[in-house]
Amino acid sequence: MADDGSVTVAHAFGETRVPAPPTRVVSAGLTGADDLLGLGVVPVAVTDWFGGEPFGVWPWARKQLGDAKPEVLDLTDGVQVARIAALRPDLIVATNAGLDQDTYTELSAIAPTIPQSGQDAFFEPWRDQAGAIGEAVFHHEDMQSQIAGIDAAFGTIRESHPEFADTRVLLLGGTLQPDGAAVLGPTWRREFLTEMGLTVADTDGPLIARDRMAAVLGDADVLIWATESDDEQAALLADPVVARRAGRNVFTGRELAAAIAYASVLSWPVVAARLPTMIKTALG
């Protein structure tokens, strides 16, 4: 914090100065609302991603939302600049919003704007996003404490499950692609598995081609499929290569799949609480 009480956040387009703790924050990106709510900052607008959840907020963040009814924005056709301006924000959190220079300039004319930290316009490493948001809303220490708590939770899982040290896993999409199985990425999204003591099997790219599926999937001890419905699970089990693994398949279900996708300070505890037991069961 500067002598005048402001904070300055560095990002992909330079720096943004936030003069005072904001009171009307717009979450213009796909997952930033979780980080805000985790700090007790209830945004006046949330950007819906997927799932059709009330006010774009998943169950793990409902308590933090309380009785608030934020405006729900949509990124389908890009950032809704005019709608954001009408909300009269004093801070726009646009991490994970895919901003380019022109859109950043437009938003900055409305209020101090926090875009992505680096080159990843979408889905930059979760700690980078969380840290930038914590800084921008004057809760740096609180956010760093929450990040450390999540790291500690995954470390505790590693210590509690020594059998994970010899377990090779894959984190895969909940549906098969026409040409193979998709590996959930980017790479940082799978790091929580190694923090839990597991080994992520090598796939040599983001797609396991159909002609390599039997060999690559067979090399893993546990396959974690980010399924969102029973129908997706059934479709996977109808594939002979997947069915061959029998009990070594873990099917996440809707909320756990979303928690992995959101990768936020509020969703990671859901992953830490549920996934280890599912992996242990699959190992027998």
C-alpha cells in the first residue's frame, strides 16, 4: 500500500492504481467472483460461466453470497462494457475475461480495471489470479493466507495417503472427443494432484489420440473423468477402452467437476474434501 492509501496492481497491460477499498466491484471474468466472495467482497455483478447456477454462483460460494442478488453478465459475445458502465463500479475485476488492449482501455475509462496478469487471457494460474484480486480489494494478507491454507490441505492429503506416492493418475474431460480423450489443462490445473502426492501420467499433449488410448490409459493406475452427469458416465463406460479399466475409473459428478474447473480459493476445498476418498476407493 502506498503512502496515500492506494494500491497498485501490475498486469499484462501495465499497472492499475486503486485509490481506496472498493465498494462496488464488478466481476467481469469467468471465475473471479469466487475469489472476491472468499474475501468477503460481494460483487454487484457476476459473470456466468456454465451450469446455470443462481446468480452464476456455485454451492461452495452460496454462503458467502448471502442474500445478495448481483447482476449476471455473460461473456458469450465478449465483455458487456455498456452493462458494466451502467452499474457504476469503482473496480472492475476482469481476470479470466479474455481482455485485449482495446477492451481493457474501454473498461479502464469506467473504473480501475484488473485484467489478466500475464499472457494467458483465460485461465491463468489460479494463484496469480487470486493474488491480483486480493491486492486490488485491499485484502492481500487474507488472500495469501487462504492460498497457503489450500496448499496445506493438499499437503495433509499427501501425508495421510502414503499409497498415493506410487499412484499414476490422469485427469480427463468428461466426454470423449471424436478423435480421442482430452486431458484437462492447462498444466497448472493438474498440479493439485502432485501436491496430493500423486504422479500425473505423461500423455504427450492435450489429446490422447484414439489409437493411443488403450496404451496411455492402461499406463495409469486411476483415471479421473470430469463427468457432469450420469449420462456422460454411461457414455464413457460404453467405450470398451474405458470400460476395460472397470473400478479404476473415477467419475467426478457435476459439482466436483465444476470445482476442479473453477480452481478457486472456495472451490479447492471441495476438491480436497471429496476426491482423495474417490481415488482411494478406485485403488481398492
